[in-house]
Amino acid sequence: MSRIHEALKKAEQERATSQGGPATQPNLATAAAPESPLLPDESSRAVPPAVPVGMQSNSAVPPFASPFNFDALLARSAQLQWEPDAKTMLFFDKGEAARGAEQFRTLRSRLYHLREKMTLKKILVTSALPKEGKSFTAANLAQVLVRQHGRRVLLIDGDLRAPSLHLMLGTTFSPGLADYLQGESDEFSIIQRGPMENLFFIPSGRQIANSAELVANGRLKLLLQRIEPVFDWIILDSPPAVPVSDASLLAKACDGVLIVVRSNATPFEMARRAKQEFPDQALVGVVLNGADGEFAAYARYYYDPYLKKEPKA
Ligand SMILES: Nc1ncnc2c1ncn2[C@@H]1O[C@H](COP(=O)(O)OP(=O)(O)OP(=O)(O)O)[C@@H](O)[C@H]1O
Ligand SMILES: [Mg+2]
């Protein structure tokens, strides 16, 4: 049984024995690690089409003449006045003292350990079903990563169906990813920044009907190839993996996938089905969201091999 499978099974057992309802306090534990180094998807090397599938041939294609570097990003990205939701965005107001912050620091350390063994910069955060904490995890993971001095982090709302990161961060949703994927915006105009230094955000963009087609049209890989040298981490939020295909399509442009399992809520069968949506080597871990303190030991059990070395971070 793989460690990820064991982790999911453990979460299911906890759910079966627990008497309580879903947790309301942020409390995360992580589990599982890949058995083998992650290999980049071969298709990521394919040259994406210049014009997205389904677009008119005379549609605007973003100009790529200008170089993408950090100075250009600072000069051309919009600096906005975000108003983050203090209840769920753990690192804006209370910083390191917020409840749940420690679990995110642990998750960060584990990702750095994994990064010693594999290419790991672009991480997709997903889960089986709605409301399990994907956006909460993606947003707080991005924040805890950027709190380390000099680290630049890009958070992307890849949930084009029910975007929520802009609400959590208290900012605008457009222009954003959907506009870029349709060839209507360039990368500078979709990336925004707020009050947290070195944290950048691409919102979902204006709502569209054909999100799976757009995500698969090749322009996401083009975008990430172009901008990733500027960032230390890129965190993508996604729709739930079981009902729709967007998450597995988004994962093809990423190095690894984190699956969020909501304690006392996610049925084991659903978590298993979510896992099946991704190649084994892409799965970098399970985030147990809403777990109580006893899950700390559980997390350590799965990560012991990686705790022997100090993190780079
Ligand atoms: N550990 C937690 N502690 C407190 N609030 C949480 C926690 N996890 C999630 N929430 C809150 O629960 C709600 C649902 O979480 P979230 O939006 O992250 O789920 P989701 O999986 O992204 O949902 P969707 O599939 O609809 O995008 C949000 O209001 C979020 O802030
Ligand atoms: Mg969400």
C-alpha cells in the first residue's frame, strides 16, 4: 500500500471514529510523500498552440516581445489594496502567531525536504469534493512560503468555475487567468500584488463557460514556462478533482499535487477517486484539513524519513 493510500485510509478511520462535526479552526496535518522522484510530464515540453482552441484566428494574442523579469514585473504589475479576510488568511494580521500557522510552517518544511529530491516549484492544491479547504490551504501555503526572506511566491486561482481566492484576499478577480488563456491579456496585466512583499496573485479572471477547454489549450504551460524563473514557488488552486476534469488538466502543467482531505468530512472513497485522477509520481502529499492535535503524531509518522535532514528554508 502506498504511503498516500495509507494516509487516506487513516483519515477515513479518523472520520469513522470521530463524534464531532467538521472543524472550524484551522489545523492541518500533512501526510505521505512520493515513492519515486517526480518526472516532468513529457507533454509539458510540447510547444503550445499560438491561438487557443476555439478562438477566432483574428483574436488578440498577448504580446511576448517584452522580457519577463522581476524588474519588469514590479514595474508593470498592478499594486492593489487587498483587504484579506482576517479569519482565514492566517499570516496577514497575526503573522506567525495565528492558530494553524504552525501547521503551515510544518507543511512548508516538508515541501522543502521534498524539493531536495525532485523538481518542485509549481504545486497544484486540490481535493475530491467542494468545500474541503483547497483555497484555504493554497492561500495560506503561499503566505507561509513568502514569509521566508527573499522568497517570491505566485498564487494562482485555477478554479475558473467557482473562484474564491480573490474573496479571501479581498481583491479583484479580473483581469486574470481566464483572460490570459483566451489571449486577451498578457502576463503583466493579470499579475497583481498587495501588501505582503513578494506575494503575487493571478486571480481567476472573468467567468467563462468552457474552463476545461481553456485550461487544456496549452497557454497555461506557456504562461508558467515564461514566468516561473522569477518565482521560488507557484501555488495553484483548483476545482474539486472528482466532479470535473480541470484539476487533472491543471496538474499537467505542475510539478506536484497536494490533495486536501477534510477531517470528519471527506469520504475515503472520494479521496481515493481524487488520488486516481493524478499519476502517482505527481502526488506530493495529503493535507489533512481541520484535524485536531492528535493528528500531529500521524503526520510525523509519514514524514519521519524526511525529518532527518534540516530543511533548506
Ligand atoms: N482549517 C480551516 N479553518 C477554518 N476555516 C476553514 C478551514 N478550512 C476551510 N475553511 C473555510 O471553509 C470554507 C471552505 O473552504 P475553501 O473555500 O478553502 O474550500 P474549497 O475546497 O476551496 O471549496 P470549493 O471547492 O468551493 O472551492 C471557506 O470559508 C474557508 O475559509
Ligand atoms: Mg476553492
